[in-house]
Amino acid sequence: MTAVSSDLESQLIDLKQSAQETIVAADTLEALEKLRIQYLGKKGEVSVILGSMGKLSPDDRPRMGNLANEVKTIIQTALETKKTKLQAAELEAQLESETLDVTMPGYGRPLGHKHPLSSTIDRILDIFVGLGYTVEEGLEIEEDYYNFEALNTPADHPARDMQDTFYLPDGRLLRTHTSSVQIHYMEDNDPPVRIVAPGRVYRRDTVDATHSAVFHQIEILAVDEDLTFTDLKGTVKTFLQEMFGDIPIRFRASYFPFTEPSAEVDVQWKGRWLEVMGCGMVDPNVFKSVGYNSETYTGFAAGLGVERFAMVLHQIDDIRRLYNSDLRFLRQF
């Protein structure tokens, strides 16, 4: 054995012993990682010793190579063993610090509930979905064409006075009804059609106990071959009886620019007749706007104000109560 090989052997034996002792003493994963780099990194102590093996004679290289690999394996095993122990100890400490005392009393949180407007909308939609309608929503900022013109209400039509409109600087407007949804839908879909369209609408109205400038409306539209006013009446009656029970219902002749004939619908509620919705057969001019053949298809539409229904169902005397966010009022529902 040459002096060089003897010196390398001594270095490897000393390195093995010191590494094992240092690794056992490491108390954190961070410290252990530094030791790994110190011993096994590219510029670590093992690599430095192996770099000196070029000075060995051919006879000494195999033996010293085996010894070097043995030392490297021992250090790697010691590092992995220590890492496993440190990770286990860290997990145990974390679990101990996060342990819950299941015997402690819990913190009570008040359960939320739906706003009366939301619950009324959901109830109405559930009925119409059960009748085979699909829910469709549309834009609140609309073009004049979809809000008026396509619904048989041209610029000079006197019916525009029925709905005092909020116009925007760019010429568009805040929709005055959800009827605009039916135009968008019919432009993109062929008959048959069964849709129910809920949404917020806007009108320049004086706010009082029964009126608001912002309110919610739901409209239905059905288009198919051979639909008649009888189908409309049957649908409306079924819906109202689901909402209010078996109560008297009457239809009164009325006018809407996009339906002909048209009717107002009243229910007898607490001894008096109460108007709840409007309806009618779709005017052929509306079908012309969307490219439907009015000789082949007929349809009916009906619309209602959600606030009116909520006020009737919950006996609310002032529409403004629905928007004031008064907890004393809301907790009653």
C-alpha cells in the first residue's frame, strides 16, 4: 500500500465516523439538508476525496474505490434514516399542536335564509320548469330594437308612453321588461319554444308603497303549432292555483303591443279582486321580426311582477320593505 492510498483510506474512515456522528446530532430538516450538501454535494467532502483517486496506482484504485462507495452509501443511509425520524417528529408535533378538544362547546352561527324575493322567484320558476319550460336570462342593458321595436312597438307607437324608460348616453336603455329575452331566444332557436325568463327591470316610476323604479319580472313564452288562447288560459290557471291554491281567477280584455288578443288576470284574494299578471297571444308582427312563419306557428306569452306576488303571499303592505334590508323585517321569513 502506498503512502497516498494509506492517506486516502484514513480520510475516508475519518469522514465516515464524523459524518455519522454529525448526522445523528442534527435536530432539524434544514440542518440535515446542509449536511447532505456538505458530504454528498458536487463539491462535498466525498467528491473531494474521490477526486484524489487519480493519484493512486492501478493496483490500489479498485480497493479504494470500493471503500469510497461504501462510505458514500453509509452516509446516504444515515441521512435518509435521520430524515425519516425528523419528519415523523415534525408531524407528531404538528398533530399535537392542532389537536381539537371535542368536548369543548361549539360556536353557534346563525343560519341564513332566502330573501322573500328570492324565494318567490324560485317558487315561480319551479312551477314553470315542472310544466316543461326552460329558464332563460338576458341583458339588463338593452338595444331599443329588442326592448321595443321587435316587440311591435316602433318609435312613434303610443304604447311607449306606458313604460317611462331610462335611456343611456350611448342610445341604449335599461330594459323595461323581460320580454326582450324572448326576441333574443327566438332569433337563435326554432320552434317549439317553452321558456321562462326572470330578471330585474327598470322604469322611471315614482316610488311609493306599491311602485318601484327597479323591480323583478318573470315572463313565459310558448310557441308551437296550433297553440290557442285556451292553452294560455290553462297554463295561467295551473300556475296561479299552484301559487295561491284553489281560488277564483278571471281574465279581463286588455292591450299590450306585442300580444293580440291580450288580457289582464285577476285572482280573488281576501275578498277582493287583485290584478296579478298580463298575458296574450303573440302578435304576428313579433314573429315576423324573428323570422317565424305566423301561418304555421302560434304562441302565447304572460308576464308578472315578482314583488306583487311576494307582497300577496307574505301579506307585505309596502314594497319598499323588500329593499330596505331591515333585519327586523327579514327575520320574519
